[in-house]
Amino acid sequence: MRLLLMSDTHIPLRARELPEQLLAELPLADVVLHAGDWVDTATLDLLEHRGRRLVGVYGNNDGDALRARLPEIAYAELGGLRFGVVHETGPARGREARCAARFPGLDVLVFGHSHIPWDSTAATGLRLLNPGSPTDRRRQPHCTYLTASAADGVLTDVVLHRLPPR
């Protein structure tokens, strides 16, 4: 199962549209995971219509229209793994222990908010992934997103994709 992970798209505030490289990944993905801060409903509509399956949440910058359509936390079993998606996880310091305690039944937690790519594993085995942002690099050198594969209870091929400058 091929996964496409993104967060913090902030359209139209930080970009007019999703980057072409990211859009080219949509037909290849079995599931798209979006960890919030969409800002507009058009991006949600696009991913729902062009993707095979979407697992998404709202973020702190998402208004009532998005909050009416998306949960604060989403759960899905994908490729034999228990995934959770949430926007905010708090400060980097102590993140693994805090998330492992908050989400004890998960194998993978996808989160956003910071725009900083993150890949770590808690002592409990919980894998934490932040794909960064494909549209707003903030203090990072590149805008980013992640792809991965999930099968038979194993997450493999986790790749951070760096987008060219706009």
C-alpha cells in the first residue's frame, strides 16, 4: 500500500495551489494522509476527488467549513498498521514519550503544525512522522512531503521529498 503524507498546505495563503510534483503522486497513492492546516475547502475537495482514499484532520488555521468535514484526530488501519493523524503534538522536546502516552494503540502517528519534517520512534515503537509542508517551508531549506509503503504490518520506503523552489 503506497502512502502520500502531507500537512500544512495553507492554500491560498502560502501558495495558490499544490505543487505539480505532489499532484503527480496522487494517482500513485492508495491513501493520502493530510495532517491539517488546509485553510481552504478546495484543497480538501481536490484530494477527495483525485485520491483513492483520504485520511485527514483539521488544524489550528482551519475554519468552521473544514472543521465540519474533518475530525481533530483520525484513525485508520493501513497495510496492517494502526495509523493516527493529528495536527499538533506540542513541543519537540519530549514529543516521543508524550505521543506514546497519548496514542498507546498506534503504530504510526502522522502530525503537522511545525512545518518541520520529523521521523522518530518512541521507546514503545510508535513511529512519528511529520511531512513538513509542500507550500510553506518557513525556516526549512525546502518545502517537503513524504511517501511510504505499508504492508503486512511493516512501514517501509519512507522518503522525504524536497520540492524545488517556487
